[in-house]
Amino acid sequence: MENNPLLNWEDLPPFDRIETHHIEPGIRTLIEDCEQAVTRLEETSPRTWRELMDPLERIEDDLGRIWGIVSHLHGVKNSPELREVYDPLLAEVVKFGNRLGQSKPLYQAYCDLRDSEEARGFAPAQQRILESAIREAELNGVGLDDADRERYNEISQRLAELSTKFSNNVLDATKAFKIKLTEAEETEGLPETLLELAADTARQEGHEEATAADGPWVLTLDYPSFMPFMQHSKRRDLRERMYRAFISKASDGQWDNKDVAREIIALRIDKCRLLGFGTFAALSLSRKMAPDAGSVRRLLDELRAAGRGAAEQDMEALRALAGLDGRAGPDDDDDELKHWDVPFWAERLREARYDLKDEELRPYFPLPRVLNGLFELTERLFGVRLEEATGEAPVWHEDVQFFLVFDDRGEPMAAFYLDPYSRPAEKQGGAWMDTLVGRSAVMASKGQAARLPVAYMICNQGKPVGGKPSLMTFREVETLFHEFGHALQHMLTTIDYGMASGISNVEWDAVEIASQFMENWCYDRGTLKGLARHYETDEPLPDEIIDRLLGARTFREGSNTLRQVNFGLLDMELHEHFDPAGTETILDVQRRIDGETLILPSLEEDRFFCSFSHIFAGGYAAGYYSYKWSEVLSADAFSAFEEAGLENETEMRRLGRRFRETILALGGSRHPMDVFRDFRGREPTTDALLRQGGLLHE
């Protein structure tokens, strides 16, 4: 294993040398080494932090760091060959995780350490880490008898398999659907950027002669293709075809997720009952900031009530605009507004109200300029410096960029990779931040005080085509800021205990605070003026367009709020009240929640839950509400900057440093409500969020 590049690296992985055939022997060797380390630790009867928690951090870090690379590649460089080795190895990783989490000698050592004289002098981070270790051991089944523990482990293995299967089915179903357009009239209304993307996709499909001007054009369900098409195509029949494919994705045939989802929920119920919880929601919330399911439902109900009226007005406005020519669509005499009409007419309404068109905005948001503006804001607020170092670190794809972060003294603090562009053939959709390594004193190299954190930032925006840079929609700009907020919390931590640094040990429903906070800066005039410049002329985005962009912030906020409430309620209902053995199906639950939340009733074939990866293949089970829960805190935090005056440079720097020293620095070393109070001086309210969305009626 000495020559295995997956295992043998110090600072950064040699992504350019890691091949699929390295993975199985590397992970099996790693698990064997970790097993031996755990056994040695159990046999030594550790009594102090240094004897118990430091070795434990090394074990968990070794496994998380190396397996994390494999999981990362599974998300961004998926292939049949990788899946073949990934799935059985995942089972082995889960098995080891259960063995570690269910170690009775280690659990007893945690409890003894908690009750020891040494514990009286622990830092808050150490206390939180130890409390979490005890709680996680209990939630991992350390107290179960042999039969129940065996069943628990079987459930964990099966859930890992099903989660991967669900994710792969969504990826494959997305990849499988394509529409090829060959006639110019089929592309009426489509923006140039989409035509270039569709022609590029066609060339990848073997149509070497494809051009943006003459076609053919291939459209997919990948978001950079799907959404612009739905917003701009004048062919209502084609919009309908795309929409029906999108809502029924992964719901039939070889990629059918209906039974996968049902089995996942059934197994989660079995697991929670083994651990003494009445519902999986109760089990999930035992690890979160929200005290109970009732608190979650009260928040969602408050937001539903606040958004309902505005959402109804949104729909009436679309109907009125769509009816201007007496029809619901450009080439159909059906007077009823359909689902596939909503994105099209919403875009027309936005254009009419605010004279804003995504395609006219895109030239002002080339990725390199947006990154510069984001970095300038970060340096101004938080007193750090960012520097591109692409070429200095091996990468997994030629599009990946690499950056370094320095403190105000010029000392290195962190680094991150940016993988910005969509690759539907191998890369999962959406956007996310993940960690390569976290800050840690225990894992520091010789001569270092602490190992520095490194993050992955993954987006799925359109790639450069036609000799132009990647020209971003404003939503893609928001997404980039969002993921960078996550990365900042990972990178700017000052906690040297790896188990509580960055986003480690942060309650799941608090982990979106920094990301959503950063999104708010996309609507700050000064920030916009700094990052929005035309890619050809370098002209700044005109003030009158900025005015319209800021005015459009609350556009369809009622509808957007109801959609998020819909997702959150569906998630909670499935994990609190749904009985997989009962007569009601998951689809029945989805339709019931849709009926309670949506203005336009969902279609008969709508199987959204079959691609709801957040809760079936991600970490958001009984936790999707976290986006709105965190948004309450992030909006309240940003309101502190607004109250001080966004143009008051002295106050911005002062508040920025305080935000860095609390929300970004303290990681999981303290409870997130205590950290928020440190920054804001009080507990949060929903007022700032509702006011921000134009939903607060004062």
C-alpha cells in the first residue's frame, strides 16, 4: 500500500494519480488499520483526554479523510466502474462506523472522563465534544442487547445501500432523458446561452456538426438546460413534455425510486424504535437545534400563513398576464394556466414589472468577475485575503480551480477547490460544500500548530461555450455566495479540536446560517457594483438595473416560501406520522401536503418524492425545515449590518469581524443559540426574514 496515492499523501491528495483500482485495496487496508487502532485503544483503558479523545480523533479523521475522497469522486466523477467498488466498500465503512459507535469500553471511558476531575477544567469545545460522543454512542445503539444491535447494524447497512441507489437512480434518470430539436421554430424564444449549451450537448452526443445557430440542439433535465428552457421556450407542447418528464423523474422503469423511498422510511422507523424513540422525526431532532417537532411545525405554519396570500396574488398576476392574448400559451387555445406555463409567464411578468431578463444580466456576471467581487467582499468584512493557486494542486477535472486563504498577517489559513460547471454524464446535480480536511491540532504535521482546513465547493452552472466565460444567472450568483458561506465557516474556524472545528458538531438546522447570510450580500448595492461588470466592455452594471434587481428581490416570494414549506412539511409528515405498512402511500402523503400548501394543484403523475434526494440520499431526513430555521437566524444576523448602515465602512468591518469571531470561528464548540446571542446580543425573531421577503405586514 506504500504506493497507493489514495492513502499516501500529506497536504493535498494527488487527484491526478488516483484511479478506480486504487480504491478497494486502499479502503480495505485503511479499515483494517482503524480496526486495530480501536482495539488497542479499548485495551488501554484510557482515562484522560489525551489518552482517549486524541487517538479517537486520529482514527475518525483517517477514515473520514480517505473515504471522503472516494465519496467526493462518487459525486463529481461518477462511473459504472466507481459504483462497482463504491457500493460494497460503503457497507464496510458503515460496518466499521457501527463497531466504533457501539464500543462499550469506549462509551464507558467517555462517561468516566465526563465525571473525572480533569473534566472540570475542560474548554467549552471539549465539553461539547464529550457530550456529543456520549449521545452519538447511545444513538448508535451502544446500549442495545446483542439481537437488537445486530438488527440495528443490518438496518444501517441497508440504509446506506438504499441511499446510494436512490442517488444513482436520480442521476441516471436525469441523464437518460433528452429532447433533440432539429428545426429553428422549435427553438423560438430560447436565449443564445441555452442554444450554445444545447448545441454543445448535441456535439457530445455525436452530432459533430451542431452549432448554436443551426443545431441540432439537445436539451436535458439537468438544471442549466431545463430551467432556461421552461422560462423561455415559446413552444408550449415542448415545455409540457419537459415538465412532465421532470416531475416524474426516477419514478418508473429501471430507475424507479418509489419502493426505495418506502423501504428507507420503514427502516428508519425500525431504527428509531430500537433506540426508544416514537418517531424518526424525534430521533432526528434529538441531534438538532429545534427542540421538538411541534416547534418545527409552528415555524412552517407561520411561514405558510405569511406566504399564502402573497402566493395567491402571484398566481392571479400570472393568469392576468397570460390571458392578455386570450390564451394560456403562445400556441394553444387552452385558457387554463398549466404548470408548464408558470416558469414561462413568471419570467415574462418579471420582465414586465422590473424590465429584467436573465439573458441581459448574464453578460454582467462572468464567473471570474463574480469571484473577484465575492473575494473583495470577504476580505473587506472578515480581514482575510484570497489568492488563486490553480495549477499548484492536483485536481480531478481540468475545470477545477484551487484557491488559498491568508490571514491579515499573510499567514496561510485554509484552501479550497472550486468545481463550478455542470457535467451531467458524471456529476450529481445541485450545489454543495464538503470538507477534505478540517482544522486540527492533533492532525498537524510536524512543526505545525494545527492542520489547516481545506474545502470542496461544487456548483453546476453552465460552462464556458462559444469562446465566452461562464456567464451566470443571478440565481447562480446567489448559489455561489451560499456555498462560499459554508466554506467560510469551515475555513475560518479558530477551534483546534478537530471534532468541533468548522462545521463539525454544529447542529444540522444551524449549519445554513453562514451560507444564507452570504446570500444577502447579493442584494447589497455596493457589493453588486463591485462584482457585476460586462465580460466584454468591463462596464459596471448600470444603477438603474441594480435598482430593478433589488426591487425584484421579493418577486414571487409568497410562492417560493410555500414551496419550501411544502418540502419541509412533506419531510416531517413522512418521518413523523407516515406508516409504510398502512394503506396510505408516500404519493398519497405528497398529494395531501401539496393540497395544503400549493396554489396550483399538482398533476396526477407528479412523483416529486422520487427525486427528493435531500431526505432520501442526503442528510436532511426530518431536517429539510433546517433551511428555513437557519434562514430566520441568518436574516436576523444580516439585519444587524442593515441597522448599522451598509455604506458605513467602519461599522461593516467591525460587525464583519464580530461575525467572523462568533458564527464563523466557533464551529461546534458551543451551542449555536449561544453563538448567535454572542453575535446579535439577543435571540432571533422571524421579523427580519418576513420583512426581507416582503411578507411582514406591520
